[in-house]
Amino acid sequence: KTRVYRFGNKSADGNSEMKNLLGGKGANLAEMSAIGIPVPPGFTITTEVCTDYNLLGEEAVLSMIKEEVEASIVNIERLMGTKFGDKNNPLLVSVRSGARVSMPGMMDTVLNLGINDEVVLGLAIKTKNEHFAWDSYRRFIQMYGGVVLGMKPASKEDIDPFEEIMENLKEKRGIYLDTEFSIQDLKDLVYDFKDAVKKQTGHDFPINPWDQLWGAIIAVFNSWNGNRAIYYRNMHGYPEDWGTAVNVQAMVYGNMGDNSGTGVCFTRDAGTGENVFNGEYLINAQGEDVVAGVRTPQQITRLGSKRWATLAKIEEQDRFENYPSLEELMPSIYKELDAYQQKLEGHYRDMQDMEFTIQDGKLWILQTRTGKRTGAAMVKIAIDLLKENKIDEAEALLRIEPNKLDELLHPIFDPDALKTALIIAQGLPASPGAATGKIVFFADEANKFKTSILVRIETSPEDLEGMNIAKGILTARGGMTSHAAVVARGMGKCCISGAGALKINYKKRTLTVDGHEYHEGDWISLNGSTGNIIEGKVNTIEPKLTGEFAEIMKLSDKYSVMKVRTNADTPKDARVARSFGAQGIGLTRTEHMFFEVDRIKAMREMILADTVKGRKLALDELLPMQREDFEGIFEAMAGLPVTIRLLDPPLHEFVPHQLETQRSLAEDMHISLEAVKIKVAELEEFNPMLGHRGCRLGITYPEITAMQTRAIIEAALNVKAKGKIAIPEIMVPLVGTVKEFEVQEDIIRNTAHTVFKERNDSIDYLVGTMIEIPRAALLADKIAKRADFFSFGTNDLTQMTFGYSRDDASKFLPVYLEKGVLKVDPFEVLDQEGVGQLVKIGTERGRSIKPNLKVGICGEHGGEPSSVEFCYNVGMNYVSCSPYRVPIARLVSAQAVI
Ligand code: ADP
Ligand code: MG
Ligand code: MG
């Protein structure tokens, strides 16, 4: 079995298809090498070795890979003409992690490995650059110390121990930048760093290059089980047994002086999706300098640089002299890079996120991967690639991550409110969106307030969890490719980075701008699209959907066969859903209409009535109100079917429980307070979810079913009279026996018939049922003899199949998820294994009687991607979900066909 795959010199053992084995980084390094992109030679230790390591431990694994690694180092030596550990002509390598999917900054990398007190001298002589040699050495100790030897800040208010040493030296020397250290400074740093390591770990810093190498390989394996990686994995549902690959690669040096540098670039704009090459670089820098924001990075293209200068309010002359773009500073390197980015995007047929390094005038590419992007960019790039004929329609649809569409539907700042907003500073528009919240300064305190904005000098992978919780992220340092920016875009979270005017004091927990001080808990607002930082709260409004979004939706409808309806209880919801493309209503809950102030009284009178006559009187009061509601909904959905469910919840939910309200009700009804109290007590149930609700209400109080039917049919006729088309579908809830349905159906059909006669007019309508009790699914064939349609109420069906009370599940479900008893919350993601069987059986048995039986779903699951796909596979006619999930369901419905 091969455990080590080599790449370099325009060839490779692996390729980009082998991400599972080589990790994303390794597979793409191999691919790039094979298609002739200049990649420093190296090799990849497979993810399987990581899995072996987790089972067998260090010793077993090292002996497994020793020979292959040694031989592969020799191969690099041959290609580079240098020698690992050699004093005169040393080879230094980087040891890089790389799982099968990119987890930016989640795992660890060590650069400049193979250097020690002797090698550094040789390196200095060979390169005639003593400053560079010592800078590389201090960087190595710093990274190796952190990644392999576990050097950490003492507490969260403290900075990294090595950073602290550097800061102190800078202060002593009166300098600001890492590049300003003298050779002697760097030597002092190396000495002090080693000293700090010895003090904190009790061991000498390892000087043997091979010890360094094995240590780093093991550390990369370990990083797969580090807190950051675990959190990231859990967030995305990646399994633990994937493991990470390890890439060992010849170093190329961006820190050799003014003819060297390093940078990050994107083939398109990851925030907006615009087709413009963009990125950032730093002269005389290495590795993560750009991402970590140690200095303000410069732009790659002239266009980008000009845009940046406008935002930063920098004059053109100043920009050109002090912050030139790579295009202006090193035109021929830029041209080469531009050619590679085009080649790579063409090759992978998707937006790429690349790393490069310039060593003394020669360009090297160190990484390419599919770039993380915002929801808006995702949609625009897919449509643009389709128009550029790079991908076909099916591919364009598959490029859309359903849940990410959600971002596009989120509110934006109200332009009117923005006119009067106080802008306190400006940063880079790193990830678009509108966020308002209270200031917090530490990621682990993001949940201190209900809505918080995480304000940091810069973020690190440690902060991931807090970034996820916060509504927005603001950093004082770092550019468009900084950690904060990249991660925020991936999360679809609003982010402003590099707001240099902010002075942040972690110890005092303050943010100072222009002498004005803001404290933890103060409100601020971020406009991620402009980079404006605004004092206080700003109102938001609904977003306008883009043309590309509309195109994706049109394309979805072209491919999908299953329809998407919405759950809507009001004309407003219905209109919103229709604007999102809903093809009807799958569920209108009539009870919500009863909770309005003026109606609840009539409702209560109806419930508390002792006689049928009293009840009818109250129902007569309710009738016109319901009819009006239904008319509004039918009009909003004119021409499309509207499923209305009859009264479902336990009556107990409607009666007053407070003495004051009970008293006024008694007065209104001219009965004693005592009588009200008794009635309320009578309605009390031990287990209301399994109690007197659903069709059981309509059977005990047939007048309710009759009133609701009358309201629906009259409303439909009224709408018809206005020249619009109403298509009512009346739905009986909580049916468990055939007879239950029959009794209700008779009332409905008789009432409708009466109304038709009264009006001397008629309209088509359907009478169907919810399938939400397991027994109904099992007896679906019998029910289908009478029912016109089925709608799976998977909320109740899940509750009853699992036997988990939805209202009490919060007591144990979190524990279940934590302990792995359940993988996901079955109320969120349809349990295909169990509940899904009932859905299948119900559909099959129903259709065995009526082959064309209309079947749909109206639980929360109707908008959850994996559940929607399941519904398609079962052969449903439609799914129904909340208005804001409609676009997602439309997309998934198309993806399911492809
Ligand atoms: P991550 O996955 O966090 O991006 P990487 O393994 O890509 O980590 O490496 C971190 C940084 O070091 C990147 O900027 C990368 O370009 C740089 N780097 C990695 N290997 C080399 C190398 N052989 N020569 C020069 N720079 C390198
Ligand atoms: Mg890293
Ligand atoms: Mg990288």
C-alpha cells in the first residue's frame, strides 16, 4: 500500500480526484504540478495514515512511513539541488495539514523546518542574506513552538508568548514592523524564543532536523483532533474518521527582501461574485503574514488597489507611491500570476482561492482550492459560469448550496435609516450583510447578549465558535483575505475587517475611535457591503432579490417536477411566499386567526357555552371574521390551491388562565366567575397533545366544522364573484380511523352543498386529510377511498412515532445529540429510517386505491433540504414550507431530479 504520494517538476503520483486520500490541498498540489503550474516539490502522507495513527499510535505509524518519507525527502533534494539538514546547502520544508475539505486555519502548518543553529549560518552564507536566514529561523521556532510544543498565551487577555517577546523588543527599539528588526534583533529573538520554550515546556528546543520533521508530522495528525478542528467538523457534520493528510514541501521564501513576497488571490470576488481577479500581497513576507494581518496588505490588481484607496480615503499619488498593486510593482510577475489564475479557474471550472509566493523574482503557486463565498456570490458565480459556457444548467443548479440561499433573503439596512446614521469609522467590506448588536471583545463571550457583534484586533481559528454565534464581526487589522474575512464569508456572516482607526483594549474592554470610547454591551451596527461602522442600532428591511437569484429559481422550476407550496396563515405571508415562487398553500392554520384580541372573546364564549345554541351564537360571531381571513388568503393565492386545516389545537389553549381575564369574561357572558373557573378546570388535560384536539373537536362539536366550512366556501364564492379563481382544499386534522374522516367529510360536504344552494352558485373543492397519526399511515388505503388528498404532518407524525413530546423534548434532545444517541434532531431533519417508512407506506397504500392521489408534506421538514429530497423520492406532488424556505425547497426539488 502506498502511503506517500510525490509531486513536483511537472509530474505527480496523485491528482485532484484523490481528495479523500490526499486531502484537498495535497490532491490539488498534485494536479497543479501535473498541469505545469510551478509548485515547489514535495509529498503527501495519506489521510489513511492519520486514521492509523489514531488507532495505533505514534511509534507504529512512524515505522510504517519511515522509509517512504526518507526516500521522498531524497527526491525533493534531487529536484531542488539542496540537502535536508545540510550545513552548507540546506533544504528547508513546510509541513502542512490538509483534510479532504478545506477547513481554513482549522489545523496546523509549520514553515522553515530543518533549520538550527548551524543550518542558519549556512543558509545565510548561501543566500548572502543573513537577515533572511535569521528571520526564517525565528519564524520556525515561533511556529514549531506553537504547533508542536504547545506554547500558548497564559490567558485570553494575554498575547502569544512569542508575540509578547517581539512586542517588547519593538518597543525597546522604537520600531513598528516585523520587517524592521535588525539582524542582531533576530538573533536575540531566536535566543529568547528558545529560552521561553525551555522555561514553559522544560525541554530544549529540538535541533535535529529529522526529529523536527517527525514531531511536526505527528503534530499535524494531532491537530485533526484539536478543539478548533472538532468544532469545525461538528458544525459541518464531517465525520471524525476522515483524518487529515500531511504535506511536506520544499520551502520557497517570500522573505528574502524587496524582490520577494507572498499573497493570496481569488479568481472572482468572493463577496459579490463579480468576475474580477482580486487579492492581496505583502513584499518581504512569508506564509500567513497576509492572512494574519501583521501589516496592511496591498492589492494585487490596479483596479482593486484603486477601490481600496477610495475606501481608505487615500490620495492617488500616495497610493501609487506607498501602496502600489502587484500589477504596478512587478508587472511581469503579475502577468504570470494572472495567466495561472485563468488557467486554474478554467481547469477546475469554479472560482479558485490561491496562495502564491515570490522568491527573488520567481513566482511559485502554493495552493489552490474552490473558494469559499457568500450566498450572493455563490448564485452570481454559478449563473455567470453558465453564461460563459463553462458549466451546464444542471451543474449550475448543483453548485448552489440550498441552505446558503437563506443569506440572500435576510434583511438589509433601511436606506432611510442609513441617511441619519452616525458612521464612526470605516473598514474593508469583507463579507456583506447588515448586522446590529452589542459589542463583545472575546469569542467565548459572544453569547453574553442576545445579539452581539464580535470586535477583535484580529481573529484566529480559536474564535470560530464565537464568530458563529455573533451577528457580525469587526476587526481592526487584516485585509480582505484575513482569517476573519474568509471565515465570515464562508458562514455568510457580515464582517468588516482592517478598520485601522479602531483602538481596541482587551483588558479594559473598550473600543476607542477618534477619542470616543465604546464599551462592552454598547450597540453598534455593521454594513458589510460598504464597510461602514455605525453607532447604535439601525433598522432593517427586506432585501431585493437579484436577477441572478431569479435566474436560479427559474432554472429550478424548469427541472423540478415536485411543486413547492407554503405554510401561510395570513394574506401577508401568502403574498411574501408567492413572491418567492410558492405554487399554492399547503397549510393554513385556522387557529392562529382566533388569537387576535377581538376574536379571542367570541372564541372563548364558544368554548365555554353550555348548550349547542349558545355555541352556535358564538360561532355566528366568528363566521364573518373567518370568512374575511380566507377571502384575503384566496385572493393573495388566486389561481393556486389553498389547503385550509380545520381547528386543531386543544381548546384549553384558548381559555383564560388569569383571574382578571376570567372575571371580565364572566361579566361579558353573564355567568358567574365560579362557572368560568369550573369550565377552565374541566378543559385541563394531562396530555393535551394526545387529548381533545384535531378532528376529535369537530366530532364532539360538529358546529365548529360546519362554521369553518361555511366560512371557507362562502369566501371562495365571494372571490369567484370578483372574477378571481379560488381553489379551496379542506383538510381534516389528526385522523386515526376511517370513520373519523367519514364523519367530518359528511359535515363538510353537506355544509358546502347548503351554501351552494343558498348562493345558487358552486365551486370545485377538495376534502382531504392530514396523515400524522401512525395508524392513519397504516390504514391509508382505507382512508384514500374517501379522501381527495393526503398531507403528511410530519411534526406530529415524528412526535407520535418516536413518542417524544415536542414540547418537552428540549429536556433530553440536547443530551441525546451530545451523547450521539441521535445524530440529528428529528423535528428538524425528517427521520427517513423510521418516520420515513410511515410516509412511504402511507403514500403507497393511498395510491394503491387512488393512483393519482395528491400527496404532500406540511411539517417543518418541508423546507429542510435532505427531507425535501426524500419527499421527491417518495413521489410526493408537493412540499409545503414557511415562506422564507420556499426558494430553498424549489432548488432542492430541482437538484433531486438531477
Ligand atoms: P492553511 O491550510 O492554514 O492555509 P497552509 O498549509 O496552506 O495552511 O500554509 C500556511 C501558509 O504557509 C500559507 O500562506 C502557505 O502559502 C505558506 N506555505 C506553506 N508551505 C509553504 C512553502 N513550502 N513555501 C512557502 N510558503 C509556504
Ligand atoms: Mg494553518
Ligand atoms: Mg493555505
